[in-house]
Amino acid sequence: MTTTTSATNNHHLSPAFPGRAPWGTANKLRAWQQAAMDRYIQTQPRDFLAVATPGAGKTTFALTLASWLLHHHVVQQVTVVAPTEHLKKQWAEAAARLGIKLDPEYSAGPLGREYHGVAVTYAGVGVRPMLHRNRIEQRKTLVILDEIHHAGDSKSWGEACLEAFEPATRRLALTGTPFRSDTNPIPFVTYEEGNDGIRRSSADYTYGYGNALGDGVVRPVIFLSYSGNMRWRTKAGDEIAARLGEPMTKDAVSQAWRTALDPRGEWMPNVLRAADQRLSEVRKSIPDAGALVIASDQEQARAYAKLIREITGEGATLVLSDDSGASQRIDDFSHSQDRWMVAVRMVSEGVDVPRLAVGVYATTISTPLFFAQAVGRFVRSRKRGETASVFLPTVPMLLGFANEMEVERDHVLDKPKKDGEEDPYAESEKEMDEANKEQDEDTGEQEQFSFEALESEAVFDRVLYDGAEFGMQAHAGSEEEQDYLGIPGLLEPDQVQMLLQKRQARQIAHSKKRPDAEADLLELPAERRPVVTHKELLELRKQLNTLVGAYVHQSGKPHGVIHTELRRVCGGPPSAEATAGQLSERIKKVREWATRMK
């Protein structure tokens, strides 16, 4: 068989999936899809891993390749493995539009003669791996493993995939998100050892968000972050008040975050109101633009849908993960002009609703994997200039993810830790399980962090775009907030940055004219008030204590006396409760004292 790249030149299929497009009659592939096809056809590997950012068109690439392999009799049938029931059906529908008939309802026995293969879930393979192995041993098969990281979700799923698909003629693995950060090896993924002795996954073709943004394949994302004062009661009965985004312990961050997301407070209604205003602005240039709230559980999803009806006067499409009609509701929403959808987790990965342009991240799941999947729902570009807007709580971890949108990450198998050093990518198994759950279940979190949300308010905090931060804090509903919500929905990436800079300059100018008595919010531009993580706060405290210890020997004064003097001169509470700014001021002051004594 001849395997030249020219073979693909006459066999182009449209990324937009036009109605049944016979081989050789549709439009050209996107440049990255063609390049990946060329590489595959040139090397003819048994296993191929393609990493492409959400919204780039992995499905199109995979089905075009499947069509080529069928056409050239390299394989005789296709098996697609997807994470969810909805995605399994979505794959079958997409394949049908290219003339590849996949049975999404296959359960056992011989396949109907009219089908070219099946679409199944990882869970389905996990239950009956030998059923699929027997099918694959009978005919030459291409196996497409969509979002391959799911094959590492549990030992049983990984083993089942190995058992079922080991005899396959060809295997194509796809992923669009940062790889898992546990050390479970993923089947059919190649790992290569680096100079540091650590084995990392090796992709055959990578197409990241930064490249896709430059090519106009995905939308630029504007993140709008909201902080505010939170008050809650702990299990011990203590009432705690804190400002979302201020450095605090991990447990306090979690509780302040959950208080913000409580539908009975003021934070969620104000953020939903702002997101709906943003949606109205976007719809001036993208008339069918839709919005999605990603909720933590069914109870909150229902409450958010009720809030949306109260705010907008229109109902929201409610998608619950254990509801048998969920897939149909997503499809109906995708083809409608409706404004809002509220979903529990399942819409975070792979579900294709290209008109989604505004999102509200209303869940406490904090893994980079889930965050990337969630944001991926809003970035699919349909025409040049479309932007995506995602509303976030001001939580240091989330803002870190937002600022690192273009960072790619390989799957690392070996992660040696130095004594006392935290693995920066470590996520607990509990978090990963939660991020990948399809059904709502009792996580036990309520027992661990039992509390009552008492009060919350929303304050516009900052805008994050392309790794930079803009804006000063502003009250919900204020003219300053409206300035950012009113950014046009159709803009080139450089225009977004220019407009945000202008908005911030205008806000600073207004702030300077305001009497000091009215400055009840932090009057500093976003780039001058970075959000400090708890780990960084601990480092500042450690640095201060080290300097004070050195100054004790230099001055002969006790530790307590020096700390008290620093508080008197610099202001603020004891070190354990001091903010990052206050600790930095004290570090600066004690260095100044030490220099004078030399």
C-alpha cells in the first residue's frame, strides 16, 4: 500500500461537518488537522497520541483519519470509546455525517451489517472487556480512545482497556486537557525518560490553546473574577468572617468559597445578574450566544435555575447527570436560541454546544484537569472575533489556572519529592474522583466541613486576560463594573487587551477624583494586588520569623518584643493573622533595622 501524504490531498473533510460530504468533495481541513494527518500517514504507527486544545476539532481529525484508514483497507471497522453516554451518542452522530455508521447502543452479539463499528463508554468496556476483545480479534479494527486520561481513572478501567484493545490493528488516543497528575500509567500512551530520570508522556502531535488562539480556531477567554465578604458558622459553632481572595488556611478558603456559592446569599445572585448582562452585550454581535452555569450538585443547580428565572424572567435548561433525558436537553439547548443552561459537572467535558459564550464557574472542584475541561466548553470559535467570558470566584488556585491557560502539561509517571517539598501538581484521589464523576453522590465533604453559610456579598475584583490582570475593585451594579461587562462580544485578541487597559485607566482616573471617605474598596489596580496563595503566605511568615530570629542575635531583644515593635510601627494584627502586604512591610522594616545596626 502506498502511504504518501498526497493521499490526503484529495480526501478533505470539513471541520464544520457539513451534511453528508462524500470523500473528496468537502472543504479543506484546518492546518493542524492536515499536519497531524500527514504525520500519521507518513509514519503509519500502531499507536498515535494527539493532544489538541478543547474546541480545536479533535473529533474531525479522528473521523477523517478513520475514513482514510477504512478507505485504504488498513482497517475494516472502528470502535470509539468515550467518557459518557452523551459523548458516545455525539460521536455516532458526527461519524454518520461523514458516512461512518457507528452503533451507540451496542451491548452484545454480532454487529448489524449496516454498521462500520460501535461507540461505547469506558465504563462499558470496564464491565465486559472480553466482549470487545473478541470483536476486535475477528476484524482489523481502529480504536479511537477519546479523552484517554479516563483510562487511568481506576485500575479496573485501565486493565479493561488493555485487555479489550491490545489486539487492535490501530489505536488513536485523544486528549484536550492537561493530563492527570497521579502516577497511574495510561494504556497505549508512550512514556519517555528525560535527562532527570523522570518518565513523561510523549504525544505524537500537540496543538495547544496558544497556537489555536493564534490561528483563530478558538476564542480568547476573558475571566471576570468576583470577591466579597463572606460570613459562616463552623461545625464548632464559631462564626467566621473573611474576604474571598484574601490569604487564609486551605480549610477557610474552602468554606469561604462554599459560602459564596450558596444560592441563599447575595454573591451568586449578583454574579448571575452580571453574567446575564454580559450575555446581553455578547448577543448584540452573536445573536444566538448562550450561557452555562457549572454547579457542584443537583440541589444547587436547581436553586441557580430558580435564581436565573427570578433575574431574567426566563427559565433555564436544567441538566442533571443522572437524568435519562439529559442528552436530549443538551441537544435541544444547542439548537435553540435559549439564553441559559445550568448543569452538574457532565457538561464540563467534550459536550459540543458551540454557541456557549458566557460561563459561571459555580463549583468547588479545583483540579487543573476539570478547570480546563470546563473552560473548554466556551472556547470553540465559529467566526473570527468571537470572545468567551467566564465568571469566577476570586480563589487563588482558580486565578492561577486562568493565568496559565496556554501551559501544556505532560503526564508524569515518576515524581520524586524532596523532604518537605510539596508536589506542585499533586491532586488527591478524592479530587480526581470528584472531577470525573458522572453521577451526584454523597462525597462526605459535608461531614468534614459542616458549616452554615450566613452571609455573602459580591464585589467585582478583576479581569484576567492572556496572563495579565486588569481593573480595580468595584461594587456589583456600579458604573465601573458595567464598564467591563460592556466590552463588545466581537473583538480581535489585541483589541481585547487594548480595551481592558483603557477601562482600567478610566477607572483609576475616576478613583483619584473620589473623596477618601468614599474609598471603601481596595483602590489598587489588579496587577498591584496579586492574589497570594496559602503556601506563599506561609513562606512570608517563615521569612519574617527567620529575619526576626537573626535580629534577636544582633539586637539582644527577645522575639516577642521585636514582633510587638513591628506591629506598632507597621500596623496590623499578629503575624498569624496578618495579610501578605502586612507581612511584606514587616520584612522590609526588620531588614531596615538590621542594616542600621551594622
